[in-house]
Amino acid sequence: MCSETTRYRDDEVAILLAGVGKTFYRYERPIDRLLLQFKALSGHARFDTISGLKPLDLTIRRGEVVGLVGRNGAGKSTLLQLVCNTLSPSSGEVTVNGKIAALLELGSGFNPEFTGRENVYMSAAIAGLSRRQVQEKFEEIHAFSGIGDFIDQPVKTYSSGMYVRLAFAVATSVEPDILVVDEALSVGDGAFARKSFDRIMALRDSGATILFCSHSLYQVENLCDRALWVEGGEILADDSPSIVIPRYEQFLLGESKQSHGVRESAAEEQRRVTPEGSARLLATTILVDGKAPDARYPAISGESTLEVEIRFASDPALACPGVAVTISTPSGQIVTSSGSWEEGVSLAREANGEGRLSICFPELALLKGEYHVGAYLFCERGLHSYEWVDPVGGFHVTQDSVARGVVRLPHRWQAHTPGSTPNG
């Protein structure tokens, strides 16, 4: 299904795709690529085609923050590369109004033989900055990247995190009208992720158009005001994130019944050190009626109290982080979740940055079955996660009734006498 192009004034449109599609060719022999270029010989070429993106129409307005979700290979990166003009469309026309800066897949944009400094000047010049403008911004770019003396080393010696930090610093410093980010920030550490999202928020507040591709659905839902679900080279959904994300999650659940992966904790000796510029989970405790859950102490539906306590450590120089807890089924379907920042809960910390927070579920409304608990540590606005462990533990629920399902919702039965009105 293609998204329909809505009519906007020309000065409102940042990106316009009209019938844009992309087809890739796979050749049996190297010479087939050449034969295909000549009409007289094209019939002798041996190849097959792969549809990277089916023809579609798409309009993105100035100032919109659009998130792209979809599985690997769905066509998200192809769509972004067409917008950035690093790929040419096989059909249709792409129109981009404004200066664009892109942070695409790791490895693109920089010359690995050049030093970081040389790549900064080259990339900024390509983005339209004069040498004097680059000189004025260079110290800011260098400081934001945090790579220190490596700025004068060849980029090929950089780690993936150093590469992304410098590339992001350059892309956002040129004050783009349109910023495109394709999963690259996922390799950054927690401290840099925080700085990155602060800068993205600043660009959003200044009116920049942002295309943000991420597998972190939480980030898409919190950062974006519009979401596109791409699957099989098509846009299956184009709406607000609150509508698109649940549909996509339900699709993923139907595709795979496997549980969410477990994020392993760091070594205990590392946990004792207060993180600089970041935050981390220290411990999570699950209690059912005051006891650690096991086969001897199951939770009783409608009666037991479930308590989850989370200990964390964060850089005291940063704002106090936010904590979230999820309860899910073994298949990975989230039954409920709660974030401290959404409910206005103020967290307190010791002078060394350590803190503790607990959440209580009285008269547990879950019906019989196995359940998992996940613990998440976010920035104070809930935009990006410092660390998460899901599942961190589990518990079992029993019940006396024969009710089926996952949760017992508050309800009221009312019997009507014969001849009475429905509301009587």
C-alpha cells in the first residue's frame, strides 16, 4: 500500500516523493551488467531483479519529525538513501527543499584514509559551509565528538563509536533544514546518546525536519510526531506513532513467538563505579507479598501484591534519570508498563549518584500464568535508554476462578428484570 500524497503549499513541503521506486539488479556474470546497458544486447544479459522500494507517493512537511520502523531489509534505508540522493530512483521523482544532513549506515560519508580533522572540513564543505565557517565551528564539533587527540588520526583507526560521534557532530553542526538519522546512533554509548538526543530535540524545536530510523520503538513514539511502517518495500502505515507502533508490535508478535532477549549485566566490579555522563542499573528485586517469587510463593490473582524495586547509579552532574518497569508474557507481549517521568515521580539520589525506586501493584489484576518483569533506565524525559534488562525475573500467578485471559478488568454485572428499560 502506498501512502497518499496530501496537498500542501510548496513552502510547507520539505520532502516530496512522487511515484518513487527502486529496483536492484542481481547479475549472474560481471559482463551482464554491461550488456544490460545496451538495448541491442540487453536480451542476452542474465539477471534477476529485487524490488527495494515499490513506487510510492510521500509528502513530509517542514518541521515534521518522522520515525521509520520496520524489520531489517524492509526498505527503510533505501527510502532514506533516495531522500539523501545517495541512491537514484528507478522510477518517479524526489524533491528535497532545504539543506540536508545525513547520518546513514556506519562507514559512509568519511574517507577512511583522511584524518578526523580533514574529514570534518571535507564533509562540512560538501554540506555547503565555507572554510571560514568550518574554522569557526571546528572547536565546537571537536568538543561535541569527544574523540580528543584522535581528531588528527586517520578515520580507519577509529572505533565504531568514535566514528559515529564525529559524524553526528558534523551533521548537526551545519544547521541543516533536514536531518536524516539511520540507526547509526545505536552504536554510541549512553553519555553520547544523551547529548545526541538533546541536540536532535534542539533541532526539532528550531523547526528542522527530521527523519529518524530506529529499532527502538520507544524512542520513535516519544521523539516523533509521525511514524511510517515500512515492510516489503511498501509503506503499510502512515499515522501518529501511538497508532502505528502498536500495529507494528502486534505484527512482530505474530511473526515471532520468541521472548525478548536478555541484556547481560556488566561485571560487578564495574557496577561499583559511578558512571560518568551516563547511568546504569545496579539491581532489581521482585517481591510477591514480601517474598521472592518461586513455586512455593505464587501470586494470587486479585489478592497478592507485586513489588519491583530498582537500584541505579547515575552521574550526579546529570538530571536524575527515569525508571520504567514492564510486565510481559513469555512470548514477549507487554501487558503493562509504567514510567516514573510520565507519572511525575521525583527520584532522589545519594551524593554519589545512587538511587532507589520501587513500584507496587496491589491486588494484582493478572490472571493465571507466567509473567516476566523488565527494568529500564531512561533519561529524565524518557527519550533514550541508558540501560535495560528484560526479562530481569519472573513470577507465577494462580487463581481460584476459571476466568480466561491475561488481566482481570474492573467490571460490574447488572441483571435486568423483565419489562424494565435497559438503563432501568
